[in-house]
Amino acid sequence: MPATTLERDNPATGLPALAALAASLVVGLVLGALTQVGQTWLSDAVRSLANSGAPWVLVAFLLGLPASSARAAGLCGAICLGALELGYVVTAAVRGFPSSSTTVAFWLTAAVLFGPVAGLAGYGVRARLRPWGAVGGGVVSGIVSGEALVSYTTVRDTTSPGYWVGQALVGAVLVTVVGRRAGYMWALVGYLVGAFTLVATPPARDRLAPRTELDGPVAQVVVPKANDARRREDGRLSALSRRSRALPSSGSPRPRATSTAPPVTHRPRRAQAGPHL
């Protein structure tokens, strides 16, 4: 009979609690740092991997898998999400990029409130806990697919559509695996709940789907994260471009004619194609 309680510990097949917690801390710090670096180094085809929130949730879920107890799995999920944000913020500071206090607060709150849920979901799937393992794994799968759906329908023109299709397939494959191990019906219920939360709930949709670059993995309605410094530079260049296209002001002196030729009518300069636009 499959276990129906979260108290089914498996010390013989899981990592010792301290080892699992240490792994969550190290993996979180490393992947958080790589996320920040990836936002500027990854190609356009896969840059959304470093600009969306679902991959972090998936990492917390996976790190709960090897835990030997439900309590350790919950702590692994919380530590993992907190370490991901810490690794990201520290790397951004070292590279000279600012971090949004709102983003930091969001992910630290998520680490406390949702991190244990993701870790427990991973543990529940491995231990075949019904229905909680199926529901938890389904929710994580739904978040992965739901973020992909929202992103594909809103920013496919500025990101890689193929990436979002691939992420949606990852969520579908994950819920299938979860259902096979812990029950299809409850896995499907969790999947629909997770996807609906991303698609139909503005606070979750706006905070978990793709975010602005170099501001931590948080969605601003699925717009890839934009470098703050780059935005300021683009704004400065745009202002210069607008000034260069503007007509002379009405109060400015008109140039004197130096020949008998009729005066030349001043026309607005056409914008030149280039990075200033």
C-alpha cells in the first residue's frame, strides 16, 4: 500500500539531512550566480532560461527528491530558493549591477512560503506519497507550463518562441512522471492548479513569469529582464536622437543668406537607422 502521510521517512535511500541541506545551499548559490551571468552571456535562443522564475522552482523541487525525510525536504526547498537569490544578488553586485529590493523581497518571501512546498513535492514524488506527492509535483509542473504559456502569448516577438514551447513540454513530461509515480488524477489536479495560478492570477503571473534582465528572476508580465544600465544608456541615446531630429526653435535666429540664391527651407532631418532608435 502506498503511504498516505508525509511522515514516511526513507533514510536508507535518501541523503542524510545535513548532506541534503548542504547540497541545497551549494547548488542554490552556484545556480543563482550562473543565472545572473547567463542573462548577459547566453544566446538569444536560450536566454529566457536565465530570465524566468519557473526554472528556480524546478530546482527547489529536484533538490527535495533525495531528502531522507519530509522535514529535510521542506528545508531543502526553502534553503535552495533563498540561496538562489543570494547567489544572484552577490554576483550582480560583484559585476556592478544593482538589484531591486522588491525582487529580493519577493524571492526571500517565496523561499519561506513556497520553498518548503516545492521541496516536499519532490520528496513526495520519490516516496510515492498519495495524494500529496502527486498534487505537489503536479503544481510544480503546472507552474513550469503555465509560465511558458503566458510568456509565449505575450513576449514571443521579443524572445525565442521555441524556448517557451520546450519549457511547456518539460512541464507536460514532468506531470506525466509525477502521475506515474504518485497517481495521475491528483497529479493532473495539481497541474491545473499550478497552471491556473500562473495564467489567471495577476500577482503570481506578474512575479513569476519572465522578468527584466539583471533584476533577479521575477516576471514583469513576462518581459525578459532588462539591464538597468542598458536602459539608462538607451534612454540617453534616444534623447540625443530626438534632439538631433528636432526642428530649430521658433526663437532661434535664422541663418543669414550668403548668396543670391533663394533661402533653403529647413526640413526635419530624417532619422537614421541604427542603435539610437
